[in-house]
Amino acid sequence: MGLKFLQDIVNLDNIQFINSSGTNAGLINMDGNDLVISNSQGDVLLGDGSADVFIGDGTNNVDIRFEQSGSITADNSNATLTIGGTGNLVVEAPTINNPTFSGTFNLGSKLTLSTSNGYILFDYEPAGDTGEYTTEVPLLKIDHNGTEKTILSRISENGGIQLGHDDSILITGGDVGNEIKANWGATDENVVLASEAGFYALAFPNNSTTWSNRNIFRFYGGDGTAANNGLYIGDGGSTQFIDLDRNLKNIGTIDSGAVTVTAEGTATLTLRGDSNNSGDTGELDSTIKMLHDDGTHGILMETKNFAGKQSFEIKSLSAGTESSRLLIHEDNYITIPGALGVGTVSPTYKLDVTGDGIRATRSTAGWAGWFENTGDSSGVVVTAGVDSGDAPLLIRKQDGTELFSVRGDGTSWFKNGNVGVGTSTPNKNFTVEWEDNNASVDTGEGLGGGTAGSGVLLENTSTTANSYANLDFRSNNADGRIAYKYNSINDGDFHFITDNGNSPETKLFIKSSGNVGIGTTSPDSLLEISSSSATDFLKLTSGGGSATPVKLIFEKSGSEQGIIEYNRNGDLEIYNTDGDGGVMIDGSASAGGDLYVNNAGNVGIGTTSPGEKLEVDGNIAVSGTVDGRDIATDGTKLDTVDTNADVTPSWVPSSDPSYLTAHPNISAASSVNNSGKTHIQDITVDSNGHVTGIVSHALTSSDFLEPNSNATLNSLSCGTFTHPTDISFVLDNDNNETASFTIKDGAGNSPFTLTEAGDLTITGKFVSTYAAKASSGDILVEDSGEIKKRTPTELKTDLSLNNVPNTDATNANNLASGTVPTARLATTAIAKGGTGATSASGARAALGAAASSHTHAASDITSGTFDSNRVKQICTTHHNFFMNSSSTTTDFFIPYNNLNESSNPTNSIYYGRMVAPYDGRIVKVVLHTTAAIGTACQVLFWVATSSGTFAPSAAETVTGVNLNTANTSATATFSTTSTAEFDEGDVLGVSIIKSSSATANMQVTVVWEYTV
């Protein structure tokens, strides 16, 4: 742009510029020899931004250079650039690099050193001064009413400084500066160090500045626990030595030679340690040492912490070795490891009392005194005078009653109380008690050689034969003794001796070999009883009265016993339990079986193998009667019977003289045909000799009558008995009603008995293989052992089948409707009588079941439908436990083998789970509580997943279970849908959620339904 001048530049001493408004602006003026550039309207700008501006006199070198970078420099290193004069030089926000100031330099604002190299260097050292300066070098001064006062100065060659001039010096850390200025008197001429946590003072001995060589003095006040605040000192670390309450802590050696504690009132010296020892060895809390000058001899007094309890101990120190001399424990006992002299300065024993003796008195329960020796040396020694009346040891009750005394002559005794060995509660005059699980009764507990072991030992150490150890008894004036007599080495006998009318005698003797003698001391058998009295006997008595038998048993094994028994019926029995043995009685030692009863009950005389009820090998002489006959007299009648004489009984029909002889003998596995005979046509016998078939001809009732005689058929084993017409059995037609017809089984029982009076008794089951005969349309049923006839209508009422049609149809479809009570379908046999009677096999065939068996699988039923409830089984599980949680949101599973419920049981917490044995469902849960646990309790049913854990949600939940009254019950009933069902092998659980925080004892019954 063009320059605008206020006037033409002609012979002028200045150049005046105008600005855009036409007023005076910039001025270039000569002031004497100086060129002055000024601008009353704005700044003076030198340079165009692309070239430097040099200012000089035109003759000499340029003096000032204004560079494009904004720097103002002298043009050469020898030149001095002076800015400012007598007035003020204002430099706005300057950056000054490496300046040198001479004279006074005043800053009206802040001085910022903004780089890592920014610092103030006081570069003055007095000439010739080394070490500490003679005159300080001021580094920082303040002005006080026109007088400069140094507050920071250098006072030594290596940087020693001095801070402060007058008044206080406050050095603060943390956030405490304002509080100190506001509350501390700055004119009090103090040096104040203040911070939130305190301050440190560190020293490094021997001018070694390594950190580990530091010594620390610390004032600490930052702990929330007041006792931890105070002064700390140490080498490499610091330890508290005084707290804010002026209590000394962790004090080491005091070298002043004396410590004096003075107070206006009570003077107290307190030593307190901070041991937290929880063991029994003790940890040192505090100590007082009174040492000789060499430090290795003296007396120590210490306090220790034993498991939280304090003790005071006095020790001696000899050549650096500590020895305990006295220990006083917080639990009121004193321990003296060495000897304690009472009345003497030279005790010989642990407690040496010279004078009137020792007395311990206690007014409350517990021990007044105690002597104990836990080592192997001697125990307590009590010495008495030589007079038997002198008692070195006397124990008595408070009232003076003597309990135990040892006299000077060695006599000792207990009285007025029970004595216990191994027990503190003897309930007899003398009680010995111990507990030992040693099962070796023959050799255990030191029996061999009398060595150590449990038990009571009576020992006579004499080696003379027939000497003995004895235990004597006396009741009033009657005496008894158990003595063990010595025979020879490892050989002795027991004698049990009674008073025997003041003539003591061995009545029971046990020999060393084990033989026992009663009445003899030389038994040669395991048991020998000897008596010279005619009235002595061996007696076995029943303590149970007449209902209890008395037995003498001879046993080879549990199944081989010979028994002599006086039974409860008053019979004397001799029998053998061996399956193939008998009972033998011999008149001599020949063992020939003079009288023998075998296992089958056959009796042999002169034989040990009788084949009949009575078999005699030899002659029989009878002086009485046999079966009511006097054999001695009537036997002679046989002498008059001629050979081949007719002795046919009178009841043999005269029309059939060969009645008794026409039937040949029947052997095993044979068949006899008597075709044409009057009575029996065919008899069949099997290989065992049993009759398996009897077929008769046409018989009349008289054919079965044998007047004035008794016919007995002891054994008849038949397969079939066939007769074309009716058969009548007439029992004892004399009408005295004493005869009976009995059928017995192989065991001798009588399941069928018909008396002459007409009573029929059947003790077994009545089973018919075909329908019982009755009126047409009637049905015979067995009820409680009786055969009853029922009409179809009556039977239908019995079975509650009122809606079953009254028809003869027998297939299962006719029972498709109506309810049949289970009890009516037990094992009751039903047969239809009259026309169209159906056998049992026929009935089964009509029902679609196989007729070959009375038991069938479900597959045998070919028609009809069975109610599924007929294969269900109800099972219950019962649980008693304590619900010990206050939670009202957590599932607590009932335990199956534990006392407490479980929260979410897993495979590791197995007792809250069970495994289903069959398919089934949960029916209901009945709960009983001992406390009110809420009106809205829940019962949940769970089925575990394949991973073995219960799913996030239960299979089914029953809500609103009211258990809000103590000692009441409630029932949670589950649905019949699939959510309450489970499969065999499923892992199941039942849980309870309470609706109140109470705890309670629970009794729970779970009802399960299994499909079997």
C-alpha cells in the first residue's frame, strides 16, 4: 500500500505518518544524535516477516539484531545488549533462555521455568572459602520496611544452607498448611513440621549414604488406633518407643545407671508387651534385667503370654545362661524349678520347711494340696517316729474322722470310706477299675511271669513247694479262702476253701491241668465229684418253674447232641438229635446194645438195628398180660391147636371159606387181579410198595361191615379209588359216638376226621379239581374253612357286582363293569353246580387262560381288560430332621439318612436324594412341624437330569401349605399328571420352602405309588 505522510519530506528533522483516519500516527524523529521511532496510535513493527532487521550506527558493526524467529540479540559476542533504563521494563509472558542479570531484577508477576533444564543457579562462591563459609552467601531475601533480610543462604562449600531469619518456620506436608497458618502463631519463633501422618528424620552413619545404612527417627500420628501413634526410632527401620500417652515401648538398655519414677501420688512403672502367643510355650511380653557390669550375670524378671494368660518369671543369669527360679501364673499357681527354703537358707529339697510344718486349708470345693512325681525317681517320703502311735501320714475329714493312716511300726489302714484304684468314684469298700481292650485272656496283661499289665496281683515270692498266695474272706465269724498253691515251676492249683463248721476244707479244686474236683483234690477227669455222704447228689433245677424243661446235653456239634431231659410234662426223655443216631443202654462195657432205640423210634433188645417197633433178639419171658391177655396162662391154649386146624374168624363169610387165603401176597411193582371175587377186583402197587390203585366190584353196604371187630388200615397210598356205585362207611354202629374215621398225612397230622356223631373236621385246605355238586344254578364257595352254597344273586351281592348281568357266561368280558373288592378275589375257590357244571380248568379256559396251571403271566390272558390299579403298589418313606435355616426362599431337601436338610443336594451331598426302584409317581407329602414356619409353605418334587443334578425348576410344586401352628400337620397332594411321574432309576428329591424364618423339627412322610 502506499505510504501516507502528513507533510512532504523536505528539510525536515522528523517523518510523521498518518493512519487511516488521517490523524497523527507513526513518527520517526531525530533526538539529537539518536533516532527515535514511535507510534502514538499502535505498535511499532520492525521487519516484514521474511527478513531480519539490523539496527546500528552505520559505521561500527550492527549492535542489535531483530530475527525472524522473534529473538533480539546483540550482533556479536562482545557486545552487551541492554534493555531498559531507569524506568520499568515490561516483558509480557516472556520465555528467557540462559539469561544473565546484573544489578537489580524485579518481577511483578510469576517466573515460570517450564522445561527440565529450567532452574535458578546461584553461581557465587566466596574466594578462598572452603568447608564452612566465613560469611554466608544470600540466596533468598525478603524486604522488611526497606531493609533486606536473608531467609535462605548458602553457608558451606558443599551446599549447606540456612533457612529462616526471625519468627517461625512452618514446613507442612499433605493438606495441613492452611490449618497450621490459621492456628499456629507465626511470630512464636518455632520451627514447625506438620503433615497428616507425621514426619521422618533420617541419618546415615559414617557418611555411608546407602539406604540400608539409614537410621530413622519418626513422629507418627496417622494411625486410627491411638496407641500406635507416637515416636519411633530404629536402624534400617523404626520401632515405637513412646506413645501419645507417654508410655514407653520397646525400650532397650538404659545406660544412665538409675531410673527414677516420681509422682505426686502413686508412682507406677509399667512394662507392657504386645505378644499374641496362643500356644503353651509362652512369648516374652516384657522384662527387667538387673545385670553385672559384664552383662552375663544377674537377675531377670519377665512377663510372658501363655495362650492369652500372663505369667511373671524370675530367672538367674550365669555366664550368659538363663535359668528359671520362680514362675507366677495368672491362674493362681507358682512354679519353682529349684529348691524353696521356708525357715532355711540352704534348702536340700524342692520344698524344705524348717519349723512347725505345712498346712493347706481350702474352704471351697477342690484340692487343698497336691504331691506329684512324673519321673522315674522316688515319690514322697514321710518319716515317723518309732512308736506305733506316731502317724507320719494321716488323712482325715474336716470333722477329724480318720480315713487313712500309716503308723511308725509300718501298720497302715483305710476306714470310714471307700477305696478306689483306677476310679475316683468307688462304690464299694474297695473298688478296682480299669479299661483295657486286650482280648488275650490266657496270656494277656502280663500273666506269664507276673509282668506288668492291668488287673489285681496277689503274689507270694516264696520258692518252697506247697506255699501259696491267698485271698481270704470273713463274714462275722465265718471264714473262706481262695488259695493258689505252688507245686513246682509253672505248676499250681486253685483251692476254694470254706469254713466247714470251723474245720476249713477245700470244697472246690481246680488242678493245674484243668481237671475240676468237687469234694476231692485229686480229680483224674475234667470233672470229678466225690462224697462219702449217702445224702449227697447232683441236682439240676429249673428256675422257670414247670413250664421250663431241665436238660443235660452231650454235644459233638450243634446238630449232634445226646440229651437227657426232664420236660415240662413231667416226662424224663433220653434222645439223640443226630439224624442217624439212636439211644443205647448197656448193662456192661461191652457196648452190645442191650436196649437200643433207633432214630425211627424202633426199639431193639439185644440188637442195634431193629426193623419193627419192637424187635427182640432172644427169648421173652412174660409174667403179666400182653394186650390184655395173660400169656403165661392163655399161651398154653396154643399147645392144643392141631396142625392145619381151622382158625378162621367168625366174621369170615361161610360162602367164601378161602376169604383169607384166596388173595396172594402183593409185592412191590405188581398188580393183582381178583376178577370174580366179591370185594376187591384190582390192587396196583408201585416200586416203593405203596398201593396206587384199588378197584372194587359191585358192593353193598354190608360188604363193608365187619361185625364185632375193628379193622385198621395203618397205611394206604392210593392214586385212584374207583367204584361204580355209592360207597358207605359205617363207624361203630353201637351209637356210643366214640368212633371216628381219620385220614392222616405222612407227618402224622390228621387233616380229615369224621366222628361217629357226624362231625367233619378239615384242618387243611379243601381243594376240588372239579365242580362241587349242588342244586342247578347254585355255587359252592369256601369261606373261613367252611363250604357254603350261594345262589348267583347272593354271590353277586358278596362280590359287590350288583351291576353284573345274572348270566352263566364265564368269560372275562362279563366282568368288564362293576367293582370287585380285592378281598373277594383272594384265593377263594368257586365252582358252579347243577347242569352245565364247569371244572376249574374249564373256567380258566373260558377266561382265556392256559388250563395247565393255576398261576399265569399277564400274557396268558387272551381277552378282557384288567384295571391298571390292580398292579399299583403304595410305599411310604419317613423322614425326621431339623430345619435349621431361617431362609424363606431357599429349597431345603428332606434328608434320607441325615439329621439336617440340605440345600440343592448333588452327587457329593447324596443324603437328600433317592433312586426310584420302579416306574411310578409321587402321591402326597404329609408334614408335621414343631414350630410355626408359615401359612404359604411350598412342597416341591424334583427329578434329576442325566448329569445327576436337579433341574433349575421342580417337576411339580404344591403351594399354599399351611404350617403356621406348632405341633400340627398338613398335607401336600400332587397331581395325577405326568409332572408327578418318574421312571425306574430316576434320582428323586423332595424339598420344602418355608414362608417364615422360624426353625423347626420336622416329621415328614412321603407317599409313593409304584407300578410293579
